[in-house]
Amino acid sequence: METGLSMAATPTTPPLLRLEDCTLRFGGLTAVSGLTAEIGETDLVGLIGPNGAGKTTVFNLITGVYRPAAGRIEFGGQSIAGKKPCQITARGIARTFQNIRLFGSLNVFDNVRVAFHLHLWQGLGHAVWRGPGFLREEKEIAGQVMEMLEIFQLQKYRDAPAAGLPYGEQRRLEIARALATRPKLLLLDEPAAGMNPTEKAELMKLIRFVEEKYKIAVLLVEHDMQVVMGICRRIIVLDYGVKIAEGTPEEVRANPKVIEAYLGRPAA
Amino acid sequence: MNGTGHNPPRMLERIFRPKIILLAVLAGAGLLACFAGQFGRYYTGLLTKVGINIILAVSLNLINGYTGQFSLGHAGFMGVGAYTAAAITLFIGPNLLPVAGAAYYHWAAWGLFGAALLAGGLAAAVAGVVVGLPSLRLKGDYLAIATLGFGEIFRVIFCNIKSLGGGLGLNGIPRYTNLFWVYVTAAVCIYVVVAMVHSTYGRGFLAVRDDEVAAEAMGLNPTRYKMAAFVTGAFFAGIAGGLYGHDIRAIDPNGFGFMRSFDIVVMVILGGMGNTPGVIAAAIVLTLLPEWLRPVAEYRMVIYSLLLIVLMLTRPQGLFTWRRKWKQV
């Protein structure tokens, strides 16, 4: 991604997401400490770090699973710290999970359909009455869901329960489901975990495609360096909850602090 | 969707199904009511019991089955409805009905009963809010115990209200319940539950059951869904209670204890959680089974219990659930 480098310039408009001096403690352990980071409107940022560095915790902070002990989290200029996860999703942050969390007993179609929830006109009353407005909306949603499934090549699994899908397809369905909430920022938590090289290559293509088609910002946590270095325009490196480096893939790769965090100090 | 070459999603067909179910059951209820006179006391009573149990099981299935919130307090809501409805017909009825005059007495009684049932349902729904707000923060076993506790609280409250007869309960409730009322209510209950669940909004109930964390990350508010299920379930349980009271004509607090809740839970589990036709079938079978076992007299409940154990061992997914094979394409 040589072309990506030139776009890594700092955005002039206020950033989409801003973490300012965020700290989170679990008892005596400081999982995230004084983290400051920004994500622009069409950024593709990677968040990396050794095991236990606090990457998923950062995700959970952004999505409202945890509330920061100190610091601010702003999305689109408004503070979202302490809001409920569903309220944060409503503002435009969608996520996938490290351990896939699909609605296992629902079929593929319904998994995506549920994610249209935020943009529904109908309520339970409409569902019981089943007037023309309700039927029209259901038809519209069905069309949009099928469109989504086709984009992600999942249409042939439409009626299969999500729990029965092959692993790679489950990952793809999770991304499709997250996109159905129409987010401005998509958080991907280790999307390449457990994938073989072919699947990884496909995933990289998919993430690039999503970013271009939907014009959204993507933040991904990933262990696989090939994936991260291959698609991210900017990388943030965490170690023990502290940001130790930030920059383009090349800058990060050459950073001695990063090498030390991953491989240890060179022998004297 | 046009011209893309795939079949329309199954969902579109499902949209029209609840209305067909409603019409079919309404027609059935009408037919039953027409022939009610020919069944005799015993069978009429039995069919009434079956209908009431269908309402209870289907409404509990919305909470336990579709939304996955294990409640053991359904009989409590039934009790609230039964007492409210009975109090209205017993205390307000005698003052109100003579005013209507002899010519309209019949119609006034009908209207009074309908209003009493509705009031019973609404009272139970309010009780559902009161119970649901604190206890729906809990999950799994803890929720089951909390709802069990609330069910017992209702029972103890009835025991101690002197004006509602205390431990002896209310007697001499007019017999207003007939097959028509029971099966129309059952039809409406089934329709409402099925229609709610078969909608994009209503799929949220199942999403909350499958994975609450993921549901919340998709922008759903799990608390709102749980409350909706709880209140709707309680509403229909309250109406079922009203029907029950005006059928057996005497209610007492012990009729709404946790054993009663347990009977309803067994119907839901045996029918298959979240499988409405299965739950209806289980409600019918489990109501009739003790009757079929009457000839063996004192061994009746032993055999009934053994049957339940065998069924749970052999078909834990529910007697009437045929799990679709995971379709591997």
C-alpha cells in the first residue's frame, strides 16, 4: 500500500474519534493508561501490541462496555464516555468480536436483519397490526438484507443458522451485520484470527473494499503483522496499556521500542 | 430484489402467517362455542382448562422461550389477574348490573366480564413492570429465583388482604367464562406473540436470547426487549387468571403458588422453548394427560411425573421440536 502513505497526513477537520488521556484500571492493574489517539473520517488504523497489551480493552472503552476512570472519549465532537453500548452504536460505532458473537440460532438473513434495528420505523405495535407501512418496511429491509448478503457472498447461506456456518463465513457475516447498523466507524477485533493465508488475503481485500464502498473509518486490532502492515495506513502500538509508538507501517516497523516490546531487549 | 435471480426470502411468506393463524383459531373458537352445549359439563370444563393453559404457556413462552429470560413467577401474574377480575365482577357487578335492567342484563354481564378481564390483564401487566424492573437485571438462575420469590410475595399478599377473603380466597364468582371467551383470548394471545416475534423489530427478542452483548452492540436495548416480553406475558397471564376464576368460581391464594408456575414452565420446556406450535401442543397434552391417567387412580401423579422424566431424558430439546439440520452448503 504505497499509495496509502500519502493519505496518512493529519486530518484538518476535527477527528471522528478522539481519545484523550484515557485510563482504565481493574483493581490494582492499569489496563489502559493515559491513552491519547485520534481517528479521522476515512482512516484505516491498526491497533497492535503484544498479548495483554490492552487492545481489546481499548475497544471495550470505545464501545461503552467499560467506562474510563479518567480521560475523555469524543465521537463526532461529543463525549461518549459512560454511554450505554446501544447508545454508542446508535451514534455510529459498530464492532465485531474477537470470539465471534453471532446470533447462533437465528439464520443468516435474520442476523443481518436484526442489525437494521436502529433505522426502523416500526415498533411492536406495528408488528401486531401489520398495516401497509409495516409490510412496506419489511419488504424494503428484506431487499437491503439480501443486497448486503450478496455483497458479502453469503446469499446462499440465507436460511442456514449462523452457528452452522464455516468459520470464514461467520467472520464475514459478523462484518456484514456490523455494517448493517450503518456506522461511521467500524471496529474489527482480530478479524484474521484463526484464518489460513488464503482467507487472510481475502479478508484484506474485503476490508479495503468495505472502506472504499462505505467510506467509513476502520480501526482494527490484529495480531497478524502481514494483515496489519498490508492494509493499515497508520498503526498505534500499545504495550502494558501505554501507547509506545504511532506512525506508518514503515515507521512502526523500524521503531526500536516496538521491536523491544515484541522481541525483548537485545542481549548486551 | 427483482431480477437478482434468487427466491424471495422466507420472511415475506411468514408475514402473512400470523393473520391466518388468528383467523383459523377464531373460527375454531366460534365453532367450539356453537357446539359447547353438546359436550357436557365434563368435556366443557376440560376444554376450558386446555384453553386457559394454552394462553398461559404461549405467553410464558414469549418470556422464557423467545427472550430467554427464565421466569418462574407466571402464576403470580395469573393470580393478580384472577383477583382483579373477580373483585370487579363480585363487588362492582351487583351494583351495576341491576341498573342495566332485565332486558339488557345479559349484555351488561358480557361487557362487565370483558372489562374485568381487561382490568385483570392490565393489573398483571403493571405487576409485570414492578417485578421486571428490579429482577430483569439478573440472569439465568438468579432471575429464576427472583421471579419465584415475587410469585410467592403475591401469594402471601393475597393471603393477608381481608377484603379479598384472606387465605380462604373469593367464593361465588359468577360463571361467566365459556369456551368462546377462552378460545378468542387464546387466539389473540397466539396471534400477538407470533406477530411480534415475526417482525424485524421482534427478531430482537431472539437476538437478546442468543447473545445479549452482541445484541447491545447492534444498537438493541436488551432491557427494553426484556420488559416488553415480561409485560406482554404478564398481561395475558392476567387475562388467563380472570378466565380461570370465572370458570371454577372460587379462587384462593394457594392456587397461584409456584407449583402452578412450574406446571406452565414444564409446558414451555416440553413444547420446545420458542416453538409456539409445540408449546400449544404440550399445553394440550399435559392438561389431558392427568385425565387419561384417571383410571389408575392413586398412581396417576407418579406415572405423570415419570413420564415427564422420561420425556426430558429422551427429548430434552422439547417434545415437539424437530431441530432442522444445520444446512451445510
